[in-house]
Amino acid sequence: MTTTITTNSASTSGIASMPHDDTLDAAANAPEHAGPATTDGAHPLAKFGPNDLHQLVQPYVGLALGRDGDAPLLAFRAPTDSAPGAQGPSGGPTPLHDDQVPGATRTQETPAPKPAVPSAPMDVRQVEVLNRTVQAYNVARSPVDASDLRDAQRHFQAATDALKAGDYKKAEQELRQLGFPLPPPGSRLSQEGSITAILLGVPVHARKGGGWQMDPVKWSAHGNQALNDVNGYTANAIMINRMASAPGGVSNPPTEAQVTGYMRDLGHPSRGKPPTAQDMMQAASEITGGMIMHYSSAGHRDPVYGDNPSPHVFYKDPQGQIHEFPSMADAQKAARAGQPPIDSSRTITTLHARSPDEWRDIQSQGTRAGRYIGDCESKVYLQTRLLSEAGFKSLGSVDVQHGTSGHMFGVFKAPDGTVWVTSNEEFRQVRPSDAKKGVTQADLDDTLKQMTAELY
């Protein structure tokens, strides 16, 4: 089955949150470049169009026309354990031959595996380094109230001890007392978050007439590394606490089978109604945020992944529309049959992709503060794996260039028919402008523009 990508100059959106892996220009038949950058001074959305396709996934198309079909639009290779059903060995009787009675069998109960138990987070030594900084802070010489500082020191020590012991419920409680997780970038820190930042080394000064003033501080992308690290441990603790109720338990970091099984059970409960789409999106968000730390928050370089082993290909029809196929053989067969016809150039282009397409890719870039280091691409991959298990359908992705940087959004349709957009671990529902018509392409474009403007 093929997917037709219709040219639509109004299909705009994007986020410039990181340097982009520009390895494709599909429409220009130059797979080494991801798409044209916007010109200086131009609006970051002005140049977006179907030429700005991500090299691994197809763009959202056909939503308003109902042409989403049954074929998946994402080109991720199916992981080996993606089939529905329990993963790993299960308990129950195992037939054995009885040597005493010819032809007879007997059974022996094989005990079910013990539930997984989370250990200390990855890079736990880093939280010990942070704790030493906090505990060494000179309370007596600070303009901040000494009782507030000592209170925060006690909470930080308790959080450190809980993380080292694998007690994530206690760790999350203590970290919340310290003002974590942090609010979105550009927001104001809470009083607790400000005091924690001071203990971690952000300068503070006494005000004339009393009180104190902390120096401005940035977090998240290219921000204060200590704050980003504590935020990472917090996200990891929130994820582990969410998954702790899973029948098979959860390790830290969770395995692919654990996270996909959790989302499958969440979306297809054996009893009662499934959660709302909003609740399932929140679960996928917390797992994605708890598993992957964006490289720009980790002081790391932009990840580079290996070549995808099964690249897609495409060709244009005489009207200039792009048609993508899962393999060269499929494209050649369709072109020979004229379904759809190929343009006069007779050119079939391979989409050479260097993006996450299997679980080990998200584990390949190192770790920081309890999480794997990744980017928007690895987060779209993980969101797709999680939401697909919960019964969502991927409608594709939107990848936009802005100067030398770019960002990827994921687009998903929930079992209840609602449409959602993801940006890293964040998500938003696409609201229809006309309830009678439902969500249209224009509604999706508007949502993406709004999310882009908020991040630029």
C-alpha cells in the first residue's frame, strides 16, 4: 500500500530546539539534506512544506479527507517483541515425561518469575555529587533564611538516600518538596525551587532594606546543568512510580517489554473501561520524559544514529505528488503498473535515514541523571511505540527546518477519534474549529503553529 503526500503550502509548523540531522531532501532527489533552511528574517514557518519531510517517517496527510487507511504511516521497523501478549516466561504446568510409566507424562509447576524491582537510577553517583554541593553550602553567610536552607538540605539528603535505595515513592516526595519537576522554561521558579538552585550554586545577593535576590538562571536546553540533572532524576522517579503497579514490576531503566506491556495493559484493561485519551497521553509523556533526556539539557552533542536497515523510497507522479513505498521493489512494481504513474524523470529516490528505528537506538547515546540521552527523534520513536500499544494510530510526523536547526512533532489519532500532537514529552489535543466537520488539516496546522510559536 502506498501513501500519497499532497502538496499543501499551508502545512506549516516547526520548532528550532536543536541542530538538525540534515540528511534528506526528498523532493530535490538529494537524500543528504533534510530540507531548505528559512531565509534570514523570514518567519520560521514560511518555508515549511512537504519537502521538509523527516527521513524516517512520512508526514501527516489525508486527515481531513479520511485517507488514513489501515497501513501504518510510520516507517519504524517493528521491534522483535512488539506482538501483543505477555512477554517472557509465564508460570504454569510444564509437561515432563515419567520414566516410571512408559508413555505417561506428569506435570511440574514452574514458578512464575518474581516481579522486577527497580534499583538505583543510572548515574546515581551524580546525585551524590550534587548532594555534596548542597550540604557544603555555607548557610551562615547566606542572605536567605537559614531555616529554609536547612530544610532544603534535609530534603535533598532524604531524596539522595531514597534514590540510592531504589525507593522512588520517597524520592519523588522529597524532590517535590524541593520544587521539582521544574516549570516550563521561561517560567518563574517556585520559592522551593529557588532555594534549591541557590544551594546548587546559583548566586544570591542581599537586598537593601532586607530580603534577597537570586541571579537569573536558565534551565532545560543549554541551561544550568545542576538544575537539569535534578530535574532528570525527578522525571525518572515519576516514571518508575507510575509503572510500579505493573503486575511484573519494573526495573530501572525499564525494558522495552515492560514499557510496551504497561501501555498495552493501560489501553486494553481486562476489566472496565480504558482510560481517556488524555490519561493515556499523560502516561506516554511520563514514560518518555523519564526515559530520555534531551541532549541539549545534558550538555551533550546532537545524537547521530546508524543507517536504518530498511530505508523507504519515493517517486513523484506527473502532477508532482510524492508517493512513498516501503522498499525499492515495491516502488518499481507500482511504477511499472502505473499505480500511480511515475513522472517523466522515472527517478525513484531512496530515503537514506539516520534516525531511531529500534529500541537499542535510544540506548546508544549515553546516559545522564537517570535517563538515556536522546533528541526529538528518539522521543517520537518512543512515543510511537508506547501509544501504538495503547491503541493509538500514528498519523506520521512533521519535521521543520529553521536556519540550521529543526524539530520533530508526532501526530497521533486516539481510539476515541481525537487527534493529538507530541513535541518531545509534551502533548496537545487538536481541537476542531467546526465540531460538525471534526478535525481538519487546517486545525492540525493551527495547533502546530501555536506549539511552534510557544517554543520559538
